[in-house]
Amino acid sequence: MLFDMYALLGLLVALGCIRPTFAVPIETPQSSAYVDWRTFKANGVNLGGWFEQESTIDTQFWDKYSGGASDEWGLCEHLGSQCGPVLEHRYATWITTKDIDKLASGGVKVLRIPTTYAAWIKVPGSQLYSGNQTVYLKQIADYAISTYDMHIIVDTHSLPGGVNGLTTGEATGHWDWFWNETNFDYSMQVIDKVISFVQNSGSPQSYSIEPINEPADNNTNMITFGTPEALTDHGAAWVLKYIKAVVQSVAAVNPKVPVMFQGSFKYPSYWAGDFPADTNLVFDVHNYYFENRPATSENLPGLLYSDARARSSDGKFPVFVGEWAIQTTYNNSLALRKRNLNAGLAAFGEYTQGSSYWTAKYTGNTSVDGQGQQRDYWSYETFIDDGFIEGV
């Protein structure tokens, strides 16, 4: 009877009577091979707003619980003892297996999953919540791997002390990760927990580990953020010390698991000479167009291809675009979204190992310059619903 049901669903999909999204997912054989980022290419998404909260991603949630705070740190301060229950409900409901089914229908093969450091350890004095994040992470990752053979990037989006003074680095105005040995030690404890999670997941071959996101020690006025100048050479030396320690720790447990290095907004060539060519390393670059650039929906394809070429690999280490989106600084056009989305997917697929869009789900209602609201430009699930993704 079960076979007949699958056969009927397959026939209906083939005839166009129903969309594949609504068919019962049939498990894809899980690969036993570890990913080699030099040859692996795929499109993916970020699961933002799940284990790290931002005010812009889901404004209804933020308006209800934040008390006007700018960041998750302040949200938890405001909620007090209710921070745990509120965030546990968030973890259980924001991303579910239905989201993974939908993303798979749009050709997604990589999930980049941002977490706060509090998902892994409790740091004295931190207001960030430590709970059951890794339980929910494993449930979704196991489903994505076993059902669709997706690759999972575990992204440590914040580190103790704050890596960039922004809401996502720990909290607004926090830069104390830099040149602080205590916070360095806490960070290595975080990475040890991530390594253990991956190694004991039952499918370590399906993971990459990303130990830092957008470090910046020179962005107090935000003018430099998004440019190579956001991280000074002095700050870069501290980042390099940390990444080398992470590479060593991962290799000591399982050298087949890749380390993904998000080196702020410096080009991969800035860092490549500091690592032997046989290091299991892939660079993550981020490309945004919604501020501090003369970007419009009309000229965006040219900028996408220009960035893809400029930040491509020099042959020593592969490059992946870990974050990007199609909102522009000026004159956003709803009619050009499909063209621009597919231009970005094509550009990054041609010149790098692919990309993960920011983000899978986005309901923020802030108006943009030109037409529409942020949710019209940042939600990959909406693009799937609207039939924007070509070639799937």
C-alpha cells in the first residue's frame, strides 16, 4: 500500500497535477564521503533568526518580546526568567522539517546555521540564553542530511566579548573578544563543543565548521563595515591566531571535517599565505548591496558578477559566498527580483563554490528605497513560492 501511495504521488507530480513540494519526501541516499570544497559546488541558505535573534528578520516576534532592545542580549535582559521559554518556543517553531522540504524543492543543498556561543557554553555574566539549541539543531540537521543529503555549516555567529560591536557579534557595542585571553579561552571551549557535536552526530562527513562571523575592530561608525578596512591588521592578527588554533583542534579530532573561515570583509588573498596549501580550509565571503554602495536593482547584476570575480579563489583555497541578498541601496524593484536572484546564483556558481542566501525565512516589514519591504527581498522561501528559482 505504501509503495502504491508513492507511485501515485510520483505519477501526479510527473503529470503536473501536484507540485513536488507537497509530495511525501523520499529519502535521498546519504553520501559517506567527506566534502572536498575544491570540487563541491552547491546553492544554499542561511537559517537566520533561529538560534540567533535579530530585530529585522521577524519584526512581529521582535516587537512582541524585545521591549525595544536592539539585540538578543537586551531582549533576554528584558524578558528575564521568560527568556528561556520564549526562545525554546522559537527554536521549536521557526524552522521545522516543512521548511527543509520547501527549501529542498528550491534546489537548496547547503544549510548554513548561525548560532550564538551560548548554544554551546555558558559564559559568566552573559545575558545570552543557553538551552536546548543543539537538540533542535540535530533534529533538523539529521532530517536534512538523511532526506536530502544536504551539507550543514555550523556557524558560530558570535563569540564571548563581542567580535564586531554589532547585535550579531554578541551585543551592540561589544568588542571585547579582541586581545582578551579569557574570551579566547572561552571561544576555544565553544569550538571544542562544536567539534564534539559534529564528530558524534552520526554523519560528520555532512558538516563544515565555521568558527567566526564578520570580525571587525574598526567599525565604530559603520562607514567601514562591509569593506576590508573594517578589520585592522592588528585585529586580523588576533583573528589569525584564533583560526589557526581552531584548524589545529579540528584536525586533531577529524582532519576530514572542513573549517570555513569568514575573514571579515578582507579578500581571501589577504589570509591565504598564512596557511599551508594542504589545510582543509574554505573561505567564506559576504556580499551585500543594501548600504554604502551605489547599488540599484537595475545595476545589481553587474555588481554581483564583479564581486564574484574579484573574490574568487586564486587556486590555493576554495571560496564560498556564505551570505548575500538582493536588496539594494536605491531604487529596489519588485519586478527585477527574479532576474537579480538568478544572476547572483549564476555568478557565484561560476566563480566560487556556490552560495548561501541570507536568509531562508524573513518577515521583516521595514520599507526599502523603491518598491516593497525587506521581506520581499530577503526571504528565500518566498522566492520559492513565487517560482523565482530557475533550473530546479
